[in-house]
Amino acid sequence: MSYKKLNQNDLNHLINIVGAAQVTTGDQISHDLSHDELGTVFSFPEVHIFVQDKYQISSIMKYAYQENIPVTVRGSGTGLVGACVPLFGGILMDTSQMNKIIELDKTNMVLRVEPGVLLLDIYEHVEKENLFYAPDPGEKTATIGGNISTNAGGMRAVKYGVTRDWVRGLEVVLPDGEIVKFGGKVVKNSTGYGLKDLIIGSEGTLGIIVEATLKLIPKPKMAISLLVPFKNREDAIDAAPRLMIDHVIPTAVEFFEKQSLDYSEEFLGKKIPHNDFNAYLLVTYDGNNEQSIQEDVEIASKLFIDSYHAIDVYLVDTEERRSSVWTVRGGFLEAIKSSSSEIDECDVVLPRSHIAQFLAYTRKISEDLGIRIPYFGHVGDGNLHIYFCKDDLTNEEWKEKVSHGFNLMYEKAHSFGGLVSGEHGIGYAKKEYMKQMLGEKQIKIMQGIKATFDPKNILNPGKVI
């Protein structure tokens, strides 16, 4: 792909749109802007621009489209697949300052926000009104624009679904600068093709999200978690789907082993109660009826002990215990990152019936390749997070083992009916694996969609397809 390199006239034009204080170039650009959180993909933009509103974005895109300049959008940069990295230089458009909550509409139960609003700010804003935005990705400092762009999932997906299920409408700037609206405040929409849903999960390759309308529900009045230890991983993994068949679906069902727990406790300097077992499920129930939740907890506890071979069931029902357990669970990724010189992630999603087999295969790959591979996962929805750790490997050994190991992992996932990514997206790092898994026909359909939205291929080029 051949793109225009920016010259001083281009920079002057961009400065006229946003102001000199919002533009950095050359050596002024922070190294942090050349990569995302995982840091497996690196490339610097020619110019970094903070944008303030959709009209600035529209003006920039009209100019970039006219001049054939590549544009990559960035929020908080908390992604893990290189989706916000400007592979071809050009403009890095930073929407993190577009962080206004525009409207809380209680009648229609929606929240309108700019793309730079942080997930944690959404929670705070709606929950004080006794409303609830359910998607619960692990990184709470991610922007909602990034969450929508990757169709982020999280721990509550087993009951409440993923980000896609909570987006009613989007306002988007297309690559040629036109501002369009897909969906809105309406609950139902059978008006033509689902263009809104094409934008969700497209990782900034089809359009730039400038406003989102999010669905809300009444906030559950209470939640209780259960920490359930098992003698072995097989019993723990087997218990999750059985619980959902035998009883009501929990809000969250998380699986982890002692290895990941030890990493997180050491990293955080904080321990959870009952931390000396081999494998765990962390299960949560929420709702508005205290008696009903207590009944759910009692039935689930009895099933775990009597039918699923659990060692015990520990209630996580005080704020101190809840904070301790969920903080340690939330620290798994950072803890694993800190334990190695470099990591790479396999964000695979599988039918729940094949999780135990796939993790057994993962341990075999670890042994065969001589590489450390810790893991944990949202076992309730089949999404596993598996990490290859570089440790003392040379760069050449590392690249070879990651490439070979990932190919084996995704081939096995495909054989079980799984997919490359459950919630972190494809970006640059995983696109070759996606192509191998989906096949030529599906990739051509995606390329046709990309060409219709972005015929000059200037928006986030080199990503996804």
C-alpha cells in the first residue's frame, strides 16, 4: 500500500483544524503511542492529534481521504492485538479527550456517551442512579469506544452478554468524513442490514465511533460470590456447564488454578482466603430478590458438594472478602506480564464441552515446546486466556515457539468448533490465524465490506483483514 507522507503543508492544515497544542510530531511523540498494552506490535505515527469533537474528526478524515493519508484511532491503548498501532505511520487520532457523558435518559433506559469515556466512569455515573451497564471487561480504564471496537466481553458475559448486546446506536465518521448514525434509542430495529453491528467489533477499520447510545437496566440490588475449590482442574471445569444445566445461569463463572493465583497474589502483595487448593471456580449470582439469591446460593452450594466433587464452598459475601477475591482475580494478566520479559496471548473461545480437552492440549504444548504457558478463563462462556511467556528464550527461539505454538493451538481450537478471539479482537497480531481458520470465502466477504466503507483503505490499514 502506498500512502502520502505528511509534509509541512499537511501539518499546517491539521493544526488549523485542532490547534497547535493538540498536535505532536517527530521526536515529541511519546514511545507509549507506538504500541498497545501488550506491546507485541510497534510503529510510530507521523503525527499524533488529540481531537475534541466529531466535527474535527470529520474535517481530518475529509482531508486524509483527499490526500490519501492513513489514519489510526486510539483511545486508552489498553488493547492486546496491536489494533491501535499506526503500522503505516500517518495520523494517530486520539479520542481520549472526547470523554463527555452526553445524556442519561431514564425513560428510554439509555446512556449517550462520547468514545473517550472510561468504562469505570460509566459504571459510576449510572449506578448512582440505580441503573446498570452490564459488560464487565477486565480493564476498567479502557474507553467505551475501544470496548465497542473490539466487542469486549468480560466476566459477566455468561449472563448478560457482550458489548454488542448493550449498544443501541452509534454515530460514526466514515473514512471520507461523512457523519452517519446507525440505530438509536429504539429497542427494536429491523430496518435494513445491521450496519451498527458491522461497526461493533470492526476495530476501527470501517468508521470512527464519535458517539454511542448504550442500553441500561435497573441495577441488581445485591450480588453474592462463591469461591469453590476442587482437588483437580478437570472437576472444576466439568462443574461449570453442569451448574448451568442443573440450575439458573450465574452472573459469572471464572476458572483458575493455583499457579495463576500465586502469580497474582505475589504481584499484588495480597492474598485471598482459602488459597491453598489446586483449582477453583469463582461463581457470582445477582438479582433484586434477596431470598431468591440466597436460594440460588444454597442450591448451587449443595450441587457443588454433593454432585460436582467440590472440596467446599466459601461465601464471598462481605465487602472485604469481595474486594480481596475479585482484586486478585482481576490482577491475573498484570501478574503474568510481570513474571516474564515478554508475553503473547491466545484469546481463544471454545464450546464449553471442550475446555478441559483444550487445556490438557495446552499443557502438552507447554511441555513439548519447553515454554511456560499459564492460563485462566471465563469458563462460563468458553473464553480462555492463555499466555506464552518468553522468560529466558532468545528472540529467535521466542518467535519460533510462539508462531509454531499458536498455529497448533488455533488448529486444535478449530477442530473443537472454536474461534481465534473471544473478546480481544484480531488487530494485526492475530489476523493470519483468523485467515487460516475462517477460510478464503469469509475473508473475501469481509474484504468486500471493508472496500465498501473504505475504498482507499486509509482507516487503520493492515488490521483484521
